[in-house]
Amino acid sequence: MNEIALTTKKAIEAGHSLGIWRWEVPLYLFLGGLTAGILIIAAWMILKDKEKEFPFSTNKLILLSPIILSIGMFFLFLDLDHKLYVWRFYTAFRITSVMSWGAWILILVYPLSMVLLLATVKKGYAEYYQKFSTWLKGTKYNKLSPIIEKLINWSEKYKKPVAMAAIPVGILLGIYTGILLSAFSARPFWNSGLLGFLFLISGLSTGAALIILLAKEHHERIFITKLDIGFITFEAIILVLYIFGMLSSSLQHIDAIQLILGGELTPVFWSFVFAIGMVIPLALEILELRGKAIPVHIAASLVLIGGLALRFIFVEAGQISNWLPY
């Protein structure tokens, strides 16, 4: 009997510290959240007819959505043990499976992004579009040109309805990146209903930060900076609520949250997520709005670093946490 108990304890201890998810998963979660932020912001700008005020956010940003999501899905593919069977995700839909929901949400993002890209390509990438059209007419594939034109015209015609559909899909994608973790109730650090909203707001903040880095118009960067201040503030509030929610829950939740409240992940969490990812960029953005000469790239880069660190730390902390007392 003692031997059985000892074996069970050792097995649990091994499982307690076992890292099933490696670096690929947090990278996928980060890029998925970033894609959600890009899709939501770009669609909102299109609905608000902001192409003259904010040309990058309205007409150029959406190009990054399928590119970044594809990179994220490549990292997810690397994490799979049975890579040849990835297609089986799309042979069925299980309403109770978070991964099944996620697989189909990811599929929806691509056509919506491509339609919005075709709808904005003439204005957003006019020079490249003209060069491509000229080159195409001089090749044997000239017959495809009318088809491309029809696709672009159709996309331009239905740009706003598609943008309207893209916003809820983007929200679902952003929330899904958090729910993917919270659905694992066996890990108390992830066992919170706020995780989906935390990752969604973080995705919006990183999406805004990317616009600040890439946009050329000063007034556009200022407007997005104001948005990002709101996102960071809201993200910090949700993070505080998450921590207090864990502290007011079961003993296992309290033990789990101690990983960032005095435990082994405390220094890296409060340094990279809270200070570098929230407090410092928030202060820099406020100073910038008050007329201080603050390089815009610093705050935006820190937000992206903090968003990435958030995923890495949460994935690691969840795998360390356990319901059992060993």
C-alpha cells in the first residue's frame, strides 16, 4: 500500500512540473491576439469612413491580418504531435470543444481579411496595384485580369457589411486565445472567466502599438495613442480583478496566484508584463499627448514586449499550477 502511494505521489509530482506546451503556443496566442486587434481596429476604421484621416489604419493595416495569423498558425502547427492529421479539425464541429470553436474561427478570419484587403488595395497600395496591373496585362495571364477586377469591385461594394462581420469575428478570436487556456479547469492559474477578456484587450493594445510603429501620419499616431491609453488602462483593471478573483477563491487558486505574488514567476511578471508592458508605456504615451518629446516607437515597442511576455508567463504558470497538494 505504501509503495502504491509513493508511486502515485511521484507520478503527480512529475505531472505537476511537466511542460506540455512549449514556446510555440505562447507565440501563437500572441500573434492570434495581435491579429484580432488588427482586424477589429481596421474594420472599425472602415465603418467610420476614416480613410482620409487615418490612411494606414483604414487601407493598409488589414494586409497584416492574414500574414500575422499565418505565422501564428505555423507555430501552432509546429506544436502538434500528429501534424499530418491537422485537417481532422475541420471534419467535424464539436460545440463543447474550445479547440473546435477556435479552428473554425481561424478559418473565418481569412476570407474576411482577404475581402477587406481587396476592398482597400487600390487606395492603400495604389502604386503597387498599378504596377501589378500593368505587369499582368503584359503576360499570358491577361485573361485573369477581369476576374481580379470583378473581385475587387465586389469587395469594394460590400466593404462595410464585411467590416461589420469582421468585428465580432475579431472579438471571438481575441477572446478565444484566452478561453483556450481557461477551459483547462485542471490548472487553477488558468481557471478564470476573465482570461478571455484580458487576452482580448491585450490583443487590441498590441494591435494599436503596431499601428503606432508603422503609421506615417502624426495625427493618426496620436489618435491611436489615445486609444492605446484606454486599452492599457482597461487591461490593467482586468488584470487586477483577475488577481483579486484568484485570491478570493479556493486554496488552490490562492496557491496558484502566488506564482506571481511572491513565487518563482514574480520578478519576470511584474517587470515585463506590468512595468514594461503597461506602466512605462502608459506614462510615456500620456507624456507624449502633453507635448513632451517622447519617441513614439519606445512606448509601442514596450507594449508589444509586454503582450508577448503576458502569454509566455501565463502559459508557464498554468502548467506549473495544480489542484493537488503535492
